Amino acid sequence: MLEIRVDDLSGEPTRELLDMHLSGMYENSPPKYVFALDQPGLRAPNITVWSAWDGPALAGIAALKEFDDGTGELKSMRTHPRHLRKGVATALLEHIISEARRRGLRRLSLETGTGPAFEPALTLYRKHGFRDGEAFAAYRRSDFNQFLHLVL
């Protein structure tokens, strides 16, 4: 049973997984299309980070960035390699969707890349109702990135 809790990014396991996430984005994306936030970026007042724990072990992380227009963005979704295919990403995504609804957001969006490294996440997002759409916030469409939206 996973415990999902707000994370202040002070713990070493969380910081290590965030570093792994950022490194993975640079490994699988052209550098100018890496929009993953570093740890200081995730400490912005309009961002909430959650971590999922399997007992004492960190299983995954995800964040919600809120915009003034009543929309939100899913950020920094990553499952720890030792917890892949155990439902961690699903639990985190469902938690954030529920929280976005509770906060009264009208839409949840995300930006991600194209290619094999992104397919598992895209499958998960689409299974939960996210649909392809236009660029949002300050993003610009390219041949590499894509945008998905879930109307809440």
C-alpha cells in the first residue's frame, strides 16, 4: 500500500529521484526541449510536489503547477526504477487528478516528448482521459514535444 504525501524536497531520496528524472529528460530529449524543473524550480509557491512511499522506500514523485487561469500542469512525474510496473505512476496520477478537482481547476495539462522513452507515460495519460491538444502556457509546439489535456 502506497502512502502519498506532500514533499518539501528536503529528503535525500526525493532529491536523488528528481536528479535522475532531470538526467533522463536530457538523455531522451533535445536540450532546448527539456522543460523539466530542477529542485529550485519545483519549490515555486504555485507548485506542489508529492512523493509516493512503499514503506520506507521512495516509489515515485509527481508535481502539480497551478496557473492563475484555473488550470494546472502535471510536472516531474517519475517512478523509481525499483518500483516500475507496480502501479506507482497510476496512484500518483490519480492523486493529482483528484487534488486538481478538489482545488477547483478546470483543466490539467502536460507537455512531454516524442519517442520510445515517452510511450509508457503517454499510454498512462491517455488511459486516464488525457487528449492531444494545443500548446499551453509559454510552450511552443515543435516536432519533438506534444501536449495533452484533461478537462476536469
